[in-house]
Amino acid sequence: MTLRQKTLNGLKWSFVDSFANQGFQFIIGIILARLLVPKDFGLIGMLIFFIAISQSFIDSGFSQALIRKKDCKQVDFNTAFFFNLLVGIVFYLVLFFSADLIAGFFGEPQLFSLIRVLGLVLLINAFGLIQRTMLIKEINFKLQTKISLISSFISGAVGIGMALNGFGVWSLVYKTITQQLATTFLFWLWNKWKPTAAFSVKAFKDLFQFGSKLLASGLIDTTYQNVYYLIIGKYFSATDLGYYTRADKFRKIPSQNLYGIIGRVSYPVLSSIQDESAKLKSAYKKFIQTTMYITFVLMIGLAATAEKVILVLIGEQWLPAVPYLQLLCFVGMLYPLHALNLNMLMVKGRSDLFLRLEVIKKTLAVPTIIIGILFGIKIMIVGMIVNSVIAYYLNSYWSGKLIGYTVREQISDIYSSFTLAVLMGILTYLTGKVIEGGHLVVLISQIITGGLIILVFSELIKLKPYIEIKSIVLGSIKR
């Protein structure tokens, strides 16, 4: 199978996995949002920071190191597996015995028992991390899709069943645990790799040399991405945090899931041609152009339709989340671009530069956090938008320098897509103000308007990423 065939096959199954799995999760989330109250989601949001930081330590950058390494042996996978498991146990115990401090910090007694149970996902994830890494390295997303759908169905049934029976916030906790437990079990059942009793200090040093810098970078980024949950939960209320977490969840569906589709394919693909400069730059440009064409359309479209999306899907009790969602769309709009640029640093083996950039960017974010505490959540999100633009420049400058792809060239490649998306967003938003009828009728009208504008103008001006996507889609249909 050629590199292009591998890439397209990987993208196809990555898309099916993300679209079907996240679509299903989205529906489950809508049902739970209607059955539960904003405070329930806010309580879970208070714990996300601690779970995310712990998970970063468990992986320690070893997954990325294994994916990048061309000649992985059984001992490499064994070493990473036992290290992941040991760190998972340590961090679960840390959270278990810190439960009282966490509950006291937020002034929410319920968190004491919630963190002790939810923390079990750390142990469960540690058991399945290497199996998932191996499938990504092999660009085998077909099996991952199968596993994701089954585990989502089982966990969704558990969550909804518990919510209907009045379990409140615990329905969210056990939904998460059930999903991770089912996923890990199926990885062990269907992925043929099993660990053996072997641990290599040399293999550990090799993986840690590359992964340690990614660990430090990941910790900085994870802290930045989740510290807003911590700040809102501490200085505002669980209900306010509930509104923010729902808005953030809606925002992540297009931006982070799109990168999830393309990024997990692009990294192993680009890693495989890391020493072929011309081929690497050409493939990278295509990933950038097609990813950002789709991202700009989805994120600006979501911002334009935010009010009707919230009203139709989760109801009037969530209306305070609308302005958060609209602003967060502009934060998330550049996320796939950040991630792709940082991926290039890893492909070229520059985890040291990756770490340096993370330190600089997150230091610049400190004023945003202070402003948020002083002036409120909306102003804080505006600060996040500014930080996102600065971070893009820094990421693209250094990744472009490594492969001869300048910031000016990169902006030129995505400028037309951005301009078209902005035009679509303005006309879609105005459609919502002009059309009369129920919320659902208005939302459908906005979606049709936005879709037609994008398709017609993309076809008229023969927009390069649109032509590329169209070619892939038509080719798949013919086959």
C-alpha cells in the first residue's frame, strides 16, 4: 500500500471513528444535559484539571516517542507499558489521599467521593495506552472505530439509565468509567499484543530522552487548557462552570475532533517521510490547507448559529452558555493549526523546541487568567483569543523554519478559506435574524444558507482545499 493510500485509508477510518463515535457521544451529551442540571456538569468540570494533569504524567510522552521510532521492539512496548502502569497507580493514590483537600479548595463536599471514584479512569487508561499507541503507529483506525463505537454505546446506556433513575452527577462519573473500562477491555481482546516480563533501562532512557520534553510540554499545555475550569470553579460557582463546560464541549466537537481525525493520521504519516524534505513539505501543506478550510467553516458557522444550537439541542436553561460558546469558537478556530505546527516539531525530533515554545506561550497566558478573575468569564475568553493568535505565530514560525514553509506562505495558503468562512458566517447570522418561525426552523435555514454559500463560492473560485476534498470524496464513491 502506497503512502497516499495509507493516508487516505487512515483518514477514512479516522473520520468514521470520530464522526460516528463523537456524534453518538454528542447525542448522549444532549440527553444528559436535558436530564441533569448545570451544577452537575460544573462539579465534574472542577475535577477535569486534576484528571488531565495526572493523565499527562502517565503517558509521559512515551506514546509519541513510540510512534516516531521506526524500529520499535517488544522490549520498547514492554518498558513503556510497565512505566505507564506504575505512574497510573501512583497518581491514583495521590488523588485518593488528596480528595479532602480538593473538596475543601472548591468548597464542595461532594467532590471528596467523586474524585476517589472518577480517579479510577487513570488506572484503566494506563492498561490500554500501549495497545492504542500500536494501532495509531500502524495507522489502523478501523479497529479503533469498532472499539470506540461499542464502548460509547455501552457507556451511554449506563449514563442515561442512571440519570433517569435520579443519580445526578454520578451518572456522569460512571458513564466515563464504563467507557474507559469497555475501551481497554476491547483493546486487550482484539489487539494481539501482550506484555512480557521484560523491562529495559536502555529502552526507557531512549524513550524518556524524547518523551520527557513532550511530557513537560504536555503538562504546560494541559495546565493551560484546563486551568480555566479550576479558576471558574474556585472564583465563580459550579453552575457558572457548568455553563462554561457545556459551551467548551460544543466548541471542541468541530475543532478538536477535526484535529483528532487528521492529526492522529498526519503524525505517523509525516514521521514516515521525515527525511524526505520536498515530500514532507508538500504533504504538510495539504494537511494544513484542507484542515483549516473545514475548521474555519465549522467554527465560524457554529458561532453564527450558537443561540439556536443551544436552544434546539439542550433547552433554555442553558442560554447563559451562548456568549461563552460564540467567543470560544474563535479560540478553537486555530487549535488544529496549532496542533499541526507542533506536530511538525515532533516529526523533526525537536521536542526541545516544542518545550521552549510551550513555556513562552503559557507564560503569556498568565495575564489572561488574572483578568478573568478580576473582570469575569467573557473578558477572560477574549484574552484567550488574543493568546491563540500569538501562539499561532510562534508555532508556525518555528515549524516553518524547519521545512522551509514560512508564516507568510502558510497564511497565504489559508487566507482564502478564512475570508470565505467569514462571509458565510455573517450571512448565516443575518439569516437567523430575518427568518421567522420556531427555533428549529431558523436553525435549519441557517445551516442550509451557510452550506450553500460555501459550496457555491468554493466551486466558483476553485478553492484548492475544496478541490482536494472533492477529489478524495468522489474517488471514494467511485471505488
